[in-house]
Amino acid sequence: MAKIIAAGHICLDITPVFPVSNRYSAPGEVLIPGKLVLMEGADIHTGGSVANTGTALKLLGNDVDLMGKIGADPFGSIVQNTLKNYGISGLLIDPDGTTSYSVVLAVPGMDRIFLHDPGANDTFVSADIPEDALKNADLLHFGYPPLMKKMYENDGQELVCVFQRAKANGLATSLDFAAIDPASEAGSIDWESILRSVLPYVDFFVPSFEELCFMLNRERYEQLAAEGGDLTDGLQVEEECGPLAQKLLSMGCRFVLIKCGTSGMFYQSAGKDAIEKIGPRVCIDAEAWADRRGIQPCFKADIVRSGTGAGDTSIAAFLTGVLAGKTPESCVALAAAEGACCVTSYDALSGIRPIPELEERIRNGWETM
């Protein structure tokens, strides 16, 4: 069994539950000063890449170490107690920091709105990942550097250090991003420069289209954002994602998987020589993985309750497929399938289904969107 380190951002997600009978088309229909909106409880669960992708990897049968930082506060206690239910412990505690949280507004009929406090994530540095852990692992997955101040300060030196250390220890590496608030400090960072520095040490880069467009084509991002709604609704996937993926591969990463919401997933890989550098501890068929390119449509979900964690759990399924020696097409199909299962629950983990069940449903003709 492969050993995985899931490091980076962790938080507590608080999702007020809207009545499913209510449908809204714009935030202004809900967020009106003085308006009372009756809710149906609240779903409180761990969130962020470490909790979502890391725990999903464990639930899918992998050996996983979670490395995230929380505060010594009530929210931190909730995070620890929640993860203990999955047999997970060992998070870093910053006695002077606070635990990160997000209020997730999953309004029926609209994409999610996040109110986020990064908390102790802002103090996470490369040295928080012990060298002994890297020596004993096969793959490092790191998530959400735009929500971690030390990771993007000083031209992303700490982020680059994380991946340099992983590669120096022979690990395969995976990097995920998060939405960037244009008005925040992270919104003013030269992310293209950071990507040029870190991607030579990244094997699997797995951002969303929105995140990638913001970082590499701000003019296009602003044009799409001005149209309102979800940037990926009705997206011309090949036309929009193809040039972005090619640019990322030219920066040095070996496989790009772009999450495009309901429009599916776009993937593209580098040539055989680059694929062979993924890492000696992970068995990759370079012939099968080299020079691949395609679009994976979304599978139809049985019911859609919330998109919370769908991207994170889809990446967990993708990486599980990679570590099991499956083809790139199979890995991406598993990612789309797990994402379709995730959205059937309000949290990121309750909807997760095992890989054999996903594969059987795909073989039986699971309908796509």
C-alpha cells in the first residue's frame, strides 16, 4: 500500500442548510439587509484540502498522513474530534493562532459563496512537514496555497521548498489550488511567476478552470466573471483549457487535470521522457501516460445537495487510481465519478463511494451530462 502525505490547508466548514424547495437566481435575492431567511439546520464538518482530499484518500483505502495546522480553540477541537472519527490524528497546533473556518452558502439554484478566515493556515511553512515523513512516503499532495500566506509570500519560496524537498526524497507530487479573492492580498500576487518556479517539481497539477484562468489569463477571467454566474457553465472546454494546459506543461509539470464544474474535466500529459520522471516510488506506465489529451464529461448525480468538496474528493479518486497503476483515462473517469457522488451530500465525505463500486457503475453505462 502506498504512503501518502496530504498537506496544506485545513479548516472548519459551516454550511447553513437552505430549504430545497426554495430556488434563487442571484445572491441579492438572499443577502438583503434586514431580511429573515428561515433555514433547516446547519451542516458542520472539516474542510480544506487536508481534511477533504486527505480523508477521502484514507476512505478509499490508502495509508495517509494529514499535515495541516489548527489553533488551540473551540473550532480546532471540533476539527480534531471530527477527524478522530476517521481514525486520524496528529495535526499541528499553533497555540497563538486560530483555526481557519469557512461559512459555505450553498444556495439552491446558485454556485456556492464562501466566507473564509485562513487562520493558522497563514503560518504553515515547509518545515512543518517533517523530513522523516518525506523519507517514508510515496506521494505528496499539497492543497490551497492561495489561502496560505507563507506559501505565496516572497515569490512562493516556501511552496517551492515544499516540492523541492519532496522531489529530493523521490516522491511523486500533486498540487491543487483554491479560488482566489481578487480583492485579497493573494489576488495581487504574480501567480504565473510562482507557477513557473514550482511546476518543475510537480507531477500532477489539478486546479479548477476558474483558478487557472485567474492566474494565467486575467483578462479572460474578468470577461467571464462580468457575465455573471458560474464561469464553467457552458464552457467550451477544449478551446478554453487546451492553451492553458499546454502552457502549464511548458512550465515543467507532467500531467494537468483541469476541473471544469458541470462542463467536465480536461486533461493533458507531457511526453514520455517527462512522465518517466514522476518518481521511482510510484509505478507509472510511461507509454500509457505520455502525450494523452481528452475531455471527461461529468456523470449525472442521483441528487445535488452541495458542491462542497467535490473537487477535493475527485482528486482523491484520481490519485488512488494513479497509485493503483490504472490508465490516465480510467483515473480521470474515477475522478468525475467520485465528484458526482460527493455532491449528493452536504459535506465532502458522506457521499464517497469505493473505487470498485464506481468502476462497476461506469461499466454499466453511467449516464453523463
